[in-house]
Amino acid sequence: MNNQRFKVNTPTVTHETIDGEAVIINLDSGNYYSLLDVGSFIWGLVENGASANEVQSQVLQTYQGSLSDIDRGVQELLAQLQQENLIVPVNGAAEVSDLTAAGPSNNHHEKPSFNPPLLHKYSDMQELLLLDPIHDVDDAGWPKPVPDAPR
């Protein structure tokens, strides 16, 4: 691992975490993504400015698994997120938020098992998502097609 920090590739990427699922939309490609469990946890750490080393450390503290499995899972997910242009490297120092706030609830003091994170990719809504969401939004907030110009 390394001390490389990443940030969400805004404004190209928008995201929301709801009930432990991170839903991520790349407005340039029209693809959307889902991260559950460990993946959502890692997304939250990256969103808060954690370096690759800090992500690995927090996952080790939060989940039960071998160092090699966790290292490989974290590295592979970070590489996928970069490949899909969802995160970009940060040059220089970055502001880091509280990294301990994003973990799963642990009422029994027993760590949940580490399962390698999976980035689920969907392209079935590309046509809708590739509409201009900044300029072509109706009152409900959804993109709408631009009417044909008068001839």
C-alpha cells in the first residue's frame, strides 16, 4: 500500500450512501455503480480523504480477515475506482475528515468478516444519465431532454 490519497472525481461523479450502500454515478459515461458492505466503508474513507494506507488500516481495525486478503481487496477496489474515473489521485496534502465515523455498527464487539469488496457496474440508464443534468433539470430534479430548437 502507499500514502497516495484520492478524492471523488467531482463534479463528474455524484454519489450518495443510503443504508450501507454507496450509489455512485459517473455523469460523463452514464454508468452507475453500487458498493455494499466493505466497499461502501472504503468509499466513505476515500470520500473523507484517507490515503491507501489509512484505508487498509481502518479496514483491518473494523473487519476480521488476513492482512494479505484485506491488502489485495483494498488495492483492487481502489484500482477499479480509478479505472472507472470515480476517484482521482490528490497531489500534495489533503484535508482528512474523521476516519472512524464510517464503520458498520458493531454492537457485539465482534468484527464482521472481511469479504472482498465488489464494484457493481450498471449501464442500463446511460441514455437518461447522459442528458445534461446541470442545465436540463425540471422542478423534480430529474434531467429532461432539451426541446428541439425552432426552425
